[in-house]
Amino acid sequence: MHEHCPSCDLRYEVEPGFFYGAMYISYAFTVGIMLVGGIFVFNVLNDPPAMGYVVPITIFSLIMVPFNFRTARVLFIHGFSGISYNQDSIKK
Ligand SMILES: [Zn+2]
């Protein structure tokens, strides 16, 4: 992740440790993925033994880590940074 926005030079981490809060959003995404994955495995694989749930859900959760990491940070900076979009700050 860039330290500063390439367009407007905004510093993303507005204070030290700012993105720790994004871990809660990422956690919620992971829980959602595991719940939906569990329901999917239950229906598609017809209720396999425990490892039939653990292996595919773990693999899919690990594949989704980059998406969760970035999306959680984007949502967190939009929701809690107090920064608002300013069209005039874009470098031309
Ligand atoms: Zn920017």
C-alpha cells in the first residue's frame, strides 16, 4: 500500500496505528466468508465430515486475505479518518 496518495499526496495513515481499527472490519469480512462458506459446503458437498468444512473454508479465506486487507482499510479510512474528498487537491 502506498504511504501517500499518488494523485493528491494525502498521507493515508493519519496517525500512528490508525489502521489497527481496520482489523475489526477485516475480521467481520472473514467471519462472513466462513459463514457463507460453511452454508455453501453444507449444501453443495452434502454435509461432509469436519475436515470437509475446515479445508475449503480455510483455503478460500486465505485467498481472500488481500481483498479483505485492502477493502477493510478503504472502508476504515472513509468511515473514521475525517478526511473528505476534495476535487481541487488532485495533481495535474
Ligand atoms: Zn488522493
